[in-house]
Amino acid sequence: MSGVRPGPLRWLWYALGGALPERHRTWVLHDTTTRTWALRHLARAAVQLAIPVALVLTLVPGPFWIRAMAALGGVALGLIFSIAYMPETTEHRLVKAGYPAGTAHAAHEAAQKQRQLEESARKRAAAARRAQRHRG
């Protein structure tokens, strides 16, 4: 169960760094620990970057190409920082939702271990099939 998903306005608030009500607690856990947690983090970062980009493109005087290049540079730098601090930001979101620090790290480690076990089993099965083919 992934909990109660927030509506568009609450999600926007959440994407901008706001805390969600208690009823969304399990959804926050799902959002920050699911298989696509990194992509979800980047989507939230894109929402956060959209506001300054829009302001630069509309309010800063000068040729559009200069404003666009400044916005592009800001987006690149913002995404670099967002990626660099992705684990910490994810943990902070879970702490705000009432989970103990380290919850996201533990969930990501467990998922990684499970993926490795599945990959190892897949490779063993493939090797067994190849060996069976060569014997027969």
C-alpha cells in the first residue's frame, strides 16, 4: 500500500519542500523508497527550478538568448546540486513525515540487495541452461 496520494496542490507544496499532513505519511515513504525514487526526486527538482527559470525568462532585461542561456546554466547547476544531495534530501523528507533518520538509506540498501540476489539467481539459471545445452 502506498498510502493516500496528495492532490496536485499538495504535491506541488511537497515538491517545493513543504511537509504533508499525517494521512500522506505512507505515501511519502513510498515516494522516497520506491524503485523510481531518483526519478521522482529529479521531477521535484525540476518543479523547484521552474520558478526561477520562469522569472529569469520573463523579468530580466536583455536579449532572450542571454536570458535563456542564464536559465540553462542555472538549471544545469541546480540539477548538479540536486543530484549531489539526493540521499540527504530524501532522508529529510522522511524525517519531516515522522520516520526515523536512516529509513530511506535502509530501504535503498535492502532494495539493492534484493536486486543483486535476483540478478545472481538469473545468472545462475542462465549458466545452468547453457551447461545443460552443452551436455545434451
